[in-house]
Amino acid sequence: MAAIYLVRHGQASFGAADYDQLSARGEQQAQLLGQWLKDCHLPVEKVYLGQAKRHLQTAQHCLAMTDNLSANAWQSLTGFNEFDHVEILNRYRPDLAEHSTMAQFLAASPQPRKAFQALFSAAVDRWLSGEYDHDYQQTWSAFQQATWQALAQVRAEAANARHIWVFTSGGTITAIVQQLLALDPKQAFAINWNLVNTGVTKLLFSGERISLSYLNSHGHLEQQHQAELITYR
């Protein structure tokens, strides 16, 4: 059987004008993952990634720690992009659409990250419900289909590769796991909220058969004994 390793990107720049950049901690997380790959002698035969900068930066920092940096062999697929969290938030709370307004809203909370999580969770619930599909450029079902098609392409192009790495986002991993485990959307997003930055989810496949081997592994961070390395954004 062959393996596909789905890697959630490192910590992005939460609260910054451009979220789509790894923070210094995100870079460190990716480097620790790369060192773990090297220590475990895990091959990297093919690399796929979404089109976000945080996907590319995670792959770069991770694979620079190994002997597998040959970026010419990497392939970017739109199906491994994250859903548009900005649109989802804006459709739920259009009054917070401006970055400065959102920043003020969060600054007024004693716990800005928890305030954002509560807001984001409610916005995602609205998107998942299917009741407001006409409001969104991409519905939840369309997003699911796109991720599954990208995964099918990876499997079709595997040839003799047995260790394939995909650098992507939490929403993509959630959509794939939901289909593999036949979860309802809310159950799937209960998993999503706990996906760790640079956590690894491993799939096994042979022909048309595909299954989940493990989910959200982040031993490369836990073994550092530094709680601040475990992040979710």
C-alpha cells in the first residue's frame, strides 16, 4: 500500500494584515517536522501543495531539513486550497468586514483568540448548514468535491511512489477525513478545531481503496516539551 501524508501548514500570521504568511513559530514548526522526517528516514517521493503562501513556506522550511528540497517536482493543486475564511466571516458578520473593524472588535475582548474562534465557529456553522448556499462563491459541498478530486488526482498520478506529501490546510484535511469516516459536517469540524499546525494525517491507498491510518500526529512538536509550539491557527 502507498501512503499520502496530509500536512497542515505551520502557524500563520494571525491578526496581521496578511494572514497568509508563516509566523516565526510557524517556520520553527515546519523545521521540526522536517527534522522528524529525516530522523524517521521517511521518504518524500512526490510533493503536492495548495496555492497559499503558507503552504509553500511550510513545504520549504520542512523539506529544507531533509534531502528532498527538489521543488521542480512539486505540484500545486487548487483542490488543496483552504476555503475562503474571509468570505465566510463576512457573510456572517458583514459589519466586521473591514480589517480595522475586526481588529477593534477583537481588541475589545479580554481574550481575542477565543473571541475570534467563537465568531469563526458560528460563521462556519452558517456555511455548513446549506441554508445560505446562494451567499457563497463556494459552498461546503463544492469545497468537499474539489478536495476529493485533488486527492483522486494524487492517487492517479502516484505511479510507483509510495510516500506522497501534501502541504495544505485544516479545512481540506477535514473535508477528506469527513468523507473517509462518513461524518456529518459538524462532527467533522469538531475535529477541525483541534488540528495542530504542522500536524500530519496519514492515508493509505491501493487501487480504489483508501483509508485513514492516523490523524493529526504532532509528536515532532510534543517531544520538544514546549507548550507554545502547539498552535491551531
